Amino acid sequence: MRKKGNQISLVLILALFFNVLMICPDNVPTVSAESGSSSVTDNNYEPVSVFDKDFTTTPLGLTGSDLGFDYSSYTSGSASAVIEADPFTGTRALHLKANGIVTDGALRNEFQISKTFGEPYTGTISTEITFMQTGTKKDDRIIQFFPSSGTTFLVGAGVTASKGLGYLLSTAPSGSLGAYELGEWHTIRLDFNTVSQKYSLYYDGNIVQARNNMNKSLPIYNLRRLVIAAPGSSGDLWIRGVRVTHSPFMPEPPAPKIVTSGSRNSRVMWTSEHYAYASKYRLRIKLKGESDWRPIGNATTLYKDYTGTNLIPASDINAYYDIAKSASTPLVNGQPYTLGLSVVTRDESGVYNNGVPRDFESKITEFDGTPYATTPLPTPDTSVVGELTSYANYYGYMWRLQAGSTIGDYPFADNTLIQFSEIPSKYASMERIVTSHKDVMRYPLGADGAVQNQIIGFNAKDKTTVYVAIDKNAILPAWLTDWTNTGDVMKMTGATSGYTFNIYKKSFAAGSSVLLGYNDYANFDLSQNAGYFAMVERATTGLKLNPAMEWVNTSAYALTGSVSESVYLSVYQNKTPITLPNNGFINGGNFELNVNLVPGANLFEVYAKRDKSTFFDRVDATINQDSIIPDIRIATPPATVRDAVYTLTGSLSKAARFTIKLNGESVVDSVYQQADAFFSYPLTLQEGNNVIEVSTVDLAGNTNKASYTIAYIFWAGQGTIHDLNGNLVHTLEPSKDIYAEKKVVNTTGADKQLTLWFVLYNADNAMIDFASSVAELKPGETRTLGAGFTLPAEVTNLKVKVFIWDSSTNIVGQSPLAEELVVQ
């Protein structure tokens, strides 16, 4: 940091020494208007900080005098300047407060703080102050800059009660910056040059005045002191920071940078960056390829000066002086020219030229320009707008197509004050021709030569609806009288007011030329309307496909659909074109296209386009052709079963829906089954024969069926033998009490009579004792059958058997319902 500070000090010393030398005419650098040569380089003139106070980091309670400021004197009232927290954000700031200030008449009745610098500064001064006024008082004086002698300030800036303004405090305020309110932070930046005696003003980052004159007839032009004032005799001013930088006078200003260049009928224009040191901009011209600049206006003047105060420096040229003809010659459309632009700092007081005013000119920036009666503008292939043309407009190069509009967009390319605030949804997605506001509606017919009856022109690549949004206050131009008023409006906000634009529409056929004419330029110049702009929307052919089947199992298929007008259709199947009758011509209405499907997916893309158009509408459909039958993989069930529930298991060879019916009733109804996925479904059988039907249908409609018959025989199941303690009996023991039992569930739909027989046999299979139990079970009923007896004292060669039979009345007709149980 120390090394850098030393370097800066050295630069300042050298600059001051150099400025002293320049007072002597013999030491003034020789600057040629043509060559712009100088021994001084740009990097000697980087801004150097003179004064930089950031009060947001300053300790609370410090006063203005603690910070190096002087206070103005007053005869009565009270005033203070103290670092405090502002009442809105709590941020630290220097608070100037005045109450009933009265002075001796030498000053206004206000409280001022000032900073006197150790030396006067010349060249370019850049200052910035961030401030807020609170309370109830608004006033104009914020900041002023004074030279080293005299009582009149060089320049100052401030506000009024109704709007922020930049101005010479000794003249009437001018230049609205919008509403100015108490309790809001704002930043004023004031750049001025003591040599050119010009200043430029910025308000909240936006330039609002450019290259205006400072106070004239001062004894000297330098900066020695800055003054900040509270608002009037009573009021509050808060300051977050003050910054001042200085760049010494440049005998050769840097060459200007061209921001834009353009042309219209017989004219070439330019815009340049803004420079605080610029007194004027100097323009030259020659035919492209020539070495010497052409005279302009007369035989001896080789340049044209622009001294305007536009915020963006801009001007044009439409002729040069032809010495052979002794007359000005208009620029020729289509002829390339080379233009040269330089910046001139005029030493108004002759400080560097022995008291005689003098121009110090930069090197020349060259650029090419070709005047055109029209300006062609590129449009993307995807746009329905082709060959977009700007007629007789300087700023045609700024035009563009924008895909859609949103709230906050700028309708015009060169106007950032007007913004969309309300856009009906149907217009939000339309392409908009973004034109320049200052040119597109302004110039009268034939202002630059031959009469041109249009401003905007383009070729409609397809059938198109063009929408024109025009200020509702405008006198409707004749070319719009046969357009249809849609009844829709778009709204915009401006710097001081809002705008409502009515929307008109008109249809144009494919291949037609669209020409949009002039607005009433006089009405426009009187600020009675804000102009117009255009939007475009391609009209569709109404192409539709009727819903297509996603899966089919045949190869022949008919694609059907409709269009709203005569078109040519193109159809692609899996990216391969299909030959259509009549070259695909459809005379509007419904259509049917017979196609042959291939196995698998068939992607059909249908395109419709109008004659003389390269645009098309597209619809598509995918149809899957599949003729493979889904196999049913089920192992053949047994012919008879004794369990009432049978579990059917298996899988399918491909994905499909399948249904299981048992005796004609659906048990599983159209359930989706993945290919090769295992399924298992329990089926409750009825007594006797049961028919199981399995059917499948896949997405394409392929079906398969399988049928099985299973006979269900009611079966009670084998009984058991227990002793009185409930233990199972596996062998016979003498004189032991035993009994047989069986728990039975009637799983049929009919009443069941069952008999449990418990029989004791000898070695000859002769029955020597028995017991039985009879039960009648209703469908679904559960009963336990049991019977018992006492074994004899001798059980050698004896055995017992347990039977369950289906009847107790007719022994002949009885049939077993369980396996025999034998214990011996």
C-alpha cells in the first residue's frame, strides 16, 4: 500500500508540474486535429481519490468537525452534524439537523458544512453523495462545489419538493427524475471538467444531464471546496458517504468508443460512450478506401462538430462537400463510407494556451457505415417473419424479434422508461417486433428523400395474423382502418404516466408481403400518443389426429384426423416417409390414411403445410402391433381332490390381463400379470365336479383360454384314539377305557350325516364290541364325533378300528369318509 501511495503521489507531482509547464505556450503539446498525436499516454490519468468518507462505519457520536468539516456561521437558531443511526434502517450516517437558522445575509438561511482541500484541483472531478431527507422539509441544496477564489460556485446539485433534479443552483430547475419522497436514500453523482467547463449529472445510477455548462464568467475554474447544506432554515439531511476523485487535464483525451452505428435513407448515424471531459464530438467522412477525409459543409472544413447534450452522444451525417461541384453531395445509398469520430476537450479559458481558448482533440476512431433506404434485419428460420425490413430508420439495427412478452419488458428497444404492466395471456407467447421508439413512428413521409409509405415490412412465411398495438390516444392512421379491433388492450407504465394500447389484427396469406405504415408523426411529436408496435402469430392448419389405438394385433390400420383448410400432408412411419395419394393433398376437413403396421412400435408423424410455406404443424401417434398369443402356463390339476380349497398356480408367457372363473363365476377378474411372474390363487370348490376356466387378453387384444375339471369329494379325515387322560393310544392295554373322536367341518353346500364307528375285533376279525356317534352337519357347520368303551382284561390278538361313514340309516349305502384307523 505504501508503494502504491508513493506512486500516486509521484503521479500527482508530475501532473501538477506538467500543468505548470503547460501554462507557457512554448510547452503546450502539439496536437494535430488530423493525427491526434501526443506524447501523453492514457494511463497517466487514472482517477485519484481526493476525499472519501464512508459514514456507515464511523463511530457513533463523532461530529462533523471531528471528521474535518467546517461549519457555516449563523446569527440565530441551532444546528448540529453528528454520526447517528438513521431512523429507518439503523445504518450509521452523518445527520445534519437545522432549526430556525438565520444568517447575516451573506448566505441563505441554512446550515452548511464544508470541506476545503489542501490544494485546488483541475481537470475532471467526479463526486458522489448518498443522502436522505427526513422530517417534513424538502429543499433543493444538497451539494455545491467552489473554486479557490470568488464566492460563486462552479456547479451544484439538489432536489425540489416534488422531484429530483440536477441543475445549476442559480438557474431554474429542470429535468425530472421522478417522484422524490422523504425517508428515501438517493445518490447524486456530479462529474465536471474545469477545462471544458461542462458537467454531467447522475441520479441513482442513471445519467440525467450530460455536458451542460457550468457557471460562466468565474475568475478561475478549479475545485477547492465542497459544501453540503441541510434543507433550508429547518430540516434534516442524512449522509451515508461522500466521495471525490480527480483526474488531471488530458491534452490528448482517449479516443471515443463507438456504441452503435446505423443508417437510413442517405444518412449514417453514430452513438458514442459519454465522457465527462468531452466538450464536443467531431465527425469526419470519406469514401471507404480513400486516404483523405472529405470536406464537410464547405471546401476547407474537414469535420462536423456535435455539441448537443443528449444523454447518449449521437448524431448523423447526410452529405459531404464536393470540391469539383462546389456543392454538398448527399450520401449515396449502398455506398460504403468510412467515418471518423474524435473527442474534443475545449479549453474554454485558454488555461493551457496563453489565455486563448483551444480545442484538444483525441485520436480518431474509425468505423464504416453504408446508408440504405431500408435496413434488412435477420430473422431466425423458426420465425414466421421473414425478410424483416426497417424503412428510413436510424435505429433499425436495434430492431429484433422477441419470443414472447412478460411484465417488465420494454416494448421499444431504445426506451427503458416504458415497460409492460399488463399483458393479456394470449399475447404473452406471440413473437413481437421490437422496434425503436424514437424512429419507428416519427419521421414524416419523404423526410429523407423518396416517399416511403411504410415503416415496418416483412414477408409472411406462412399464414399469419398480425397484431398492432397502438396508443389509444392516437389518431388511427389510414392503413389501420381495415384492421379489426380485438377489444383487447396492453398497458404500460412510463416515467410519469401510464399508457393503454388498443390491439388491432389482420390476417395475411402465406408468402404475402406485410407493410405497416406511419403513425401520425405530428401527433406523436406533440406527445399525444406513444406510438405502436407489432406482434405476429402463425395461424395453424388445425391439424388433428383422432385418438389412435395404442396396441393392435393386425397389420392393417387406418389413421384418421382433420385439418381446417387445404394442406399437403406428409407422413413418416418410424422416420421413413410413406407415399400418399395426390402427393398428400387434402382439401380440408376429415382425412383417412391406410397404413400397414410392422411388428412392434410404429411411430407415425403427420405433418401439414400450406402451399408456398415452409412451416408445418405436426402431430404424432405410436401404435404397437403385436399378434403373439400369451401362453397360459398351468400344470394340469388332479381329476379329484378331497380338500375343499384348491390353489391354482402358474404364470403367463407375456404381460396380459387374465381372468379365472370357477363354475362360471369370476374369481379373478381381469388382473394385470407381468410376463413370467408367478401367480397363486386359492379356489374354494363345491362338492362334485368343478370347472375352472382361465382366459387372458394382452394389450393388443390377443386372447387365450384354458379349462380344467376337478371333482371335489367331501372327506372327513382320519379319526384319533385317546385314553381318558387325552393321550393318544398306540397299543391296546387290558381293561383300559379308550375312545375315538374326529372334528369334522361340512365344507359342502348340503347337509351331511356322518357316523363314527369305533369297533373291537378278535383275531378272526369278528366284532366283539363297538360304539358309534352320529351327527348331522349343516353346510359350514363344525362338529366333533366321539365314541368309546372299556377294553377286556385280555387284549391279546385284539384290535380296534375307527371308521367315519356318510350314513347311519342304510348300512348298505354307506361310503367311507375317512381312512381307517387301526390300533392293536
